Amino acid sequence: MSYYIKSGEGVKMSETIGIKISKDLREEMAKFEVDWSEYLSESIDDKLKELKRRKIAEHMDSIRKKTAGKNINMAKEIIEWRKKH
């Protein structure tokens, strides 16, 4: 099932995914008034942002190693890298 949600960036199509959890866990979740779908969606979004930051940081470290002692325009290098990724 797919549905549309409105966000600050306009209307986005949302995908539905399924996960399996234990009955005990589901019962514990039911004890709290939490929008678990929203919570999981935000958690996944946060994790993706973290992974992207880590990838960029690793790339920056590799550039620093390659360019140590050289006169290089880092801003230009970053722009070129972003165009490729």
C-alpha cells in the first residue's frame, strides 16, 4: 500500500515496508502511545544521514592523505566529488 504525505518539500510518495517482531515486543509497544511508524521512519532517516556524513568524512580523509603538502583547492575538489555522487 502506498500513500501520499505532504512535507515541507511538497508531496512525496511514501512506500510501505514490513518488519517482523516478536509478539512480546508488539505487546510492549502497545502499552505506549507512540506513532511507531513515524518513529521508525525518522530513525531510518537519521541513520541514512549519519551514513552519508560518514561517507563524506571518509572521502575527505582520503583527499587529505592524497594532497598532504600540496597546494590544492579543496572547495573545487569537493564540488567535483559531489557532482559524481
